[in-house]
Amino acid sequence: MAHDGTSVKDTIAAKLQAALAPSSLEVIDESDQHAGHMFHPGGVEPRGETHFRIKIVSATFSGQSRLERHRTINHVVAEELRAGVHALAIEARAPGEAPRR
């Protein structure tokens, strides 16, 4: 995880962009909706960036199951997950797929 003042959100976005070359990427910080969780025992990212929603469209996901897509994303942001990101809501699609409802 970057310790150069870069936000966790920006770090996650940069890593996903570099690893998956998405045609569409949105990383949404939803931490403020989970304020009661922010300082739970066990250590949390000190800037309070703990909960994110990732909306991503990438050709990498073509032919992958939903589980494989989530595993791919979790692998890319593993360092952030170890460093205090508490939750990821993931909406991962291949180009041409309709959003899940």
C-alpha cells in the first residue's frame, strides 16, 4: 500500500487499471456508510478508507465465473486488504455483459 499520501481509493484504482486494463472502472469509497466499523480492534487503515465498491468492465473477465472474477480482483488488491480495507463490493463484468440486478 502506498504510504506517500495517495488515497487507498486511488491506489486500488491504479492497481486495477494496471493489472486488468478495464474499459470501465469506478472505485467508490463507501467508508462513511460504515463509520461504526472504522476503528474495530485489530487495526484499520488510519485514514478511515475501509469499505469500497468496485464497478469494473474488463476483457480479462470473459469466460470467468463470478467467483473467478472476485478472486482476480482480491489478488490485485491483496496488500490493501491486509492493510485495513475491511470490505469490497464487487461488480465485475466482461465487455457486452449486462449489469447484474
